[in-house]
Amino acid sequence: MNVRAASLPIVPLLWPAEATLFVPGSKSEANRLLVAAAMSGERVLVRGATACHDVRYLVQGLAAMGFLAFFVDESEGVVQIGPRPSTAPTSASIFCGNAGTALRFLVSVAAVTPGTWTITGDDHMLRRPIAPLCAAWRQLGITITDAGGFPPVLVHGGTPTGTKVTVDASISSQFISSLLLVAQSLPNGLQIAFSGPIASIEYAQLTGALLRQFGVHVDLQEHGATVSVANPIPPHEVQATGDWSAMGVWTCLQFLTGSSLAAANLRPDSGQADEHLAATMRKLAGDGERTLDVGHVPDQFLNLAIVAVLRPGITRFTGAANLRHKECDRIAVTARELRKCGARLEEFPDGLLVHGGTPLHGASIDPEHDHRVAMAFALLGLVMPGITINDPDCVAKSYPTFWRDLDLVQHATRCVTVLGMRGAGKSTFARALAAATHRTCLDSDDLFVALHGPIAAFVANHGWPAFRAEEARLIAASLRPGCILSTGGGALEHAPTRELLRARSLPVWLDGPVELLRDRLQDDATRPSITGASITDELPTLLARRNPLYAECAALRLDAALPTSQQVAQALHLLGVPCRFPRAVHARP
């Protein structure tokens, strides 16, 4: 990321976008794989560990405790992990910034690593609870102190004497994951009892699934977990897949605007809870009241709150109490910043009550250094003007390339195809719309002539069917995001072309009466006749045949008689309706 300002204005999306992204590797997976690799006692190459702040802090922390830990290739997220040599240091102060996962995992690594270790973080991290994890290690015989239940943590690492522990994981499942990840190094295994419900148990389940790659068996049940000591055989190489949490903004934008957004490196059935965000979000479709428990997708709470503000009706969010202990108090900050934008909502200990559909306005957003706040309000800025994000660099905590991807999405608007009869002004309008939006303008007739010479000569030699087939091929190759394509007047007479334009573009029909078209075509000799009559005399026949096809295919209709500037203004407004008025989500299934 290369953000040059302390604040970043968000430019709204012009109309629905179509893009395939490459999201960061899952930091949830990467950090778990890194610790599991360090505990394996073997050299393991971890791929997909995007060099975001959270992953960097964990790699640096492992290295500070003497483990082999370094980036082989930062751009590709490749990290080499290996065991501690006999000459490893026995003390260090390890700074984790505001990376809660890194700090909590490193506390457990320190507990089983001989030496004296101080684990600390920035001012925000020093307000995030750690007491349940420290209490668990004391039960296991490790000397460990904290600052009144918060970091910094002083750990005298060594060999635990206990094998059974009771943990309160109601604040964070990371306490459970932290213990599970190092349990393979305990000589007699580990039995964990839960003193209450686990916050976001899906993340503990993810930990168990990833440990299986290292031959470590975790039996995770509702009330406890057991790690059995066996003879695990670690792999030489592991891969963190794409981050479904990072995809959350784009999944919500797709839902709000009808955009088509995907990520090439996401894996179905990944075990990541946020993989199922789209199914969760469908519960917000339609008018009226909805209640949504976000306990299983806590990282998506902010994105879902943005959707709730834009939908008609009341949305009650529950199950979010642990979000008050994240990089910031996410419930309070979400409420405060949404109120800045004119939203009506009520705050509760475990969530929000959002009165959706109220008029909103722009605001300067203070994310309090929280990456998820910044990204969620960028989502709002993509569907309404006036949103500015302060401290935009904070997204580097989990998604260093977020602003680059946002720029890509803004420019990858769905291809607009311009339909209509010859003489309707398709080429003129297409060029004007492209100039007004800084898009690429293409003309299927020009593309044809560049490859095959004059259309009239081609038709004379090969016939209309051959022309239509080649025209269809050129149109298909030109339907790219960020393009405005003017099509031939009769392109829609080819049924596969109609289907293609409906599926892969936003078709705009320039509709003009026969008198207007006849006047404009009086001196046009560039196109051959289709019916055998003159190009002006055949107009009524062609209009009768083609107008139903234009009407069937078009996303919107413009009056061909209007000045071009008015046509462009109308097109921008009408094409942008899904983005400017996303409350229309209630009209989609």
C-alpha cells in the first residue's frame, strides 16, 4: 500500500463492478500454521502468510525467542520456520503492536520455551484482556504475571507440570487456540475444560483442523478439548489459503450493488467461519425487522452493520459482546461513526439495534487504528458520497493491498454495451460516456473493419450469417470490465449474442423514431442493405424486427433524440441506481 495522506476520500462506485481479486492469505490460518510449525521441531515452509502486521509480529516474536523464523519471499508470503538451536537466547522483550492473535499465541509459545520473556504491545493492546490465558498457564505450573489482567505479560517459560486446565474463553476463543497450538510440545498431552461458552468456537475448530496437518489430533467438544501425545510427522510445507474475512467487504458490496466480485485464491470448505457470510447476509434481504447473531462471524459485524444501515427496516445484532475487546471497542466505534453519517441506532452490551433506511450523509471516519472499521466504512463510501477514512494505513494489519483492490474495483465497472439502430448515435454516445467516466471505448464495427476490411465487401463475399458470427466473436472478446462497447445495429438478431450481452454487460438502448433515423442516414453509404431496399426505406421493417429484441435485452433505454450530454447524464444516474440507492437489495432474492 502506498497511501500518501493522513486521510483518504472514498470515490463512490459509478455502477456495478465485475472483478476477480487476489485477497491476502488468511492471517487466521497463517498465524496458526506458523506456531504449529515452530512447535513441530522440524523445518517447515509456510506459504500464503501475507506480510500483514499481524503475521509480521508473530514471525518477529518467534525469531526473538530463538526459533528459525524469517520471510523467504515477502511478496508471496513465504516464511521459513524451524526449531530453536542450542545457542538460542533465553530472554527477550517482544512487541506485538495491536496484534491480539500474535500476542496471545506468543504467550503460550513463551510458556513452553525455556527463558524469561516479556510479551507486550501498543496502548490499544495493553487494554485487551489476557487474564484467562495467564490463569490457565499458572494452573499448568508456569510462572506468569500480567498487569491486572492485561499485557504486558512476563513469562518464565519451561516444562509445564500439569496436564489439565480450566479456561474461561467467553471473551475470546484465541485463548483456547493458543493452548491447543503448543500442546504437542507437552510431554503428557493436554486436557482443557471450558468454564462457559466459547466466543466464536469456529476459530478453535479451525485450529484443530490445521493441527491435523501436523499429525496432531485435537478432540474439540462443546465443554472441552483434548490433545493427545502421539508421534506427529509434520509436513515439509503448508499453505494458508485466501482470507474469507478479507473478502467480507467485497461480498457485502456485491450484495448491495449487484456487482460480480470473486477472489481467485479462496478455497471452498476452508473451515473459515466467514466463508458463509453470503448465506448469513441473505437473512437481511427484504423489508422489516431482522435479528442476526454475529457470534459465528464476529469479523463481519462492521460490514453487516453497514448493510443494515442501508436496508429498509430494523436490524438487531446480537452475540457481539467480545467485539468490545478487539483493536477498539467495535460496537461503540461503529455506533459513533454511523451516527456521524446520520444513522439512527441503539447500542447494547452485545450489539446494536439499527434503524435502516434513514437518509445518510458523508463524514470523516476515525477508525481508531482498527483495520476492520476502516474497511467497513470504505464499503459505505463506495455506495454514497462524502466518506473520508482517516488513518487509512491501519488496514495493513490484515489487508495491506486493500486500497489497491478498492481502486481496481472502482475502475472495473461492468462493461456497458450500447444498442440501437444505425443512426441512433451509438458511437457518439459511447465515446462521450467513456470520456466522462475515464473508461475504454470500443466499437464492434471498427474492430471488424480493422480485421476484415469494409463490412459491405465482407457481406458481399461471405454473406450476413458469416458476418454475424464474426461480429458475435468480436463482441464476446470485448466484454471486459471498464469498457464501453458500441455494438452493431443488428447484433442482437444473433440469439447467443443477446444472451451474452444480458449475462456479461449492462446494455443501454438508444431508441429513436424512424423519422430521426431516416434523417441521419440520408447520406450513409458505409453499410450494405439488409433487406434489399435502400437503407432508409428498410428502416420500418428493421425497427419492427429489432425493437422487441432491444427492449428484451436492455438494462435501460435512452432517447436517441436527446443531446449527447443529456444522454450521458441520464445513463450515469440510471446505471448507478444500484450503487447510489442500495436499499433496493430488498427487491433481490
